[in-house]
Amino acid sequence: MDYSAQFDALQRTVTEAKAAAEAAATESRDQIRQRIDQAQVDVDLGVQDAEQHADATDTGARSKWAQMKADAAAKRDDIKAKIDARNAQFDADIAAGDAVMAEQAAYDALDYAGWAVDNARLAVLDAIDARSYADERAKATSG
């Protein structure tokens, strides 16, 4: 497995997400909505990729990661519903409270992303160790 390439792709994704957030801070709501729609498409494509990859992996490992992906997809749907509801609001106090909750959800999502990266690092190191051990055992039994 080429873990380095996957980490490079993850780093590009983070860089793109940061750039989008920085740009959105100065854009109109219509432009932000376009970014949200594109982000939704990107997330949906990522979920499809993950589902296809999960189908090709071991059932035990797949069930843990598939559940995490399903939980993340549910959270994404919740965020999308909140965005849609926000657009129907007219009260400034309600909108301000909603903004605080959305900001906290964004902070939590970033915190979760950091946790996911830490877990990915651990999983990659475990996979490398497992492969190293398997190769060592195979060499010992054949030699």
C-alpha cells in the first residue's frame, strides 16, 4: 500500500479546505452557498469512494470504518438540514444563536478530523507492523 500517497492526498484536501474557508470569509452568501453545494458534491463522492473501498476490504475492519462513515454522513445530512432551515429564518436572535451552534459544530468537526488523522496514523503504523511481521514469519518458515 502507498500510504505516503494517501497522506499527500489528505494534506491536499486539508489545504483546499483551509483555502475555501479563508475565501468564504469574504464572499457573499450566494458565493458561500455555491461553495457549500460543491463541498456537498465532494463529500458525496468521497462517501461513494469509501463505500467501494469498504466493499473490497475485510468485513471486520469494514464494519468499524463503515459505521464511522455512516455516522459522518448522518452528521453531514444534519448540517445540510440546518443550512436549509437557516435560510428560512428571519429572526436575528435565532440566526445569531444558530451561528454560534454552527461555529461550535465546525470546531468539533475539525477536532474530530484531527482525531481521525491520529487514528489513521496508528492504523497505518499497525498495518506496516503487521506486514513486516507476516513477511518475517514467512521468511522464517521458508528458510
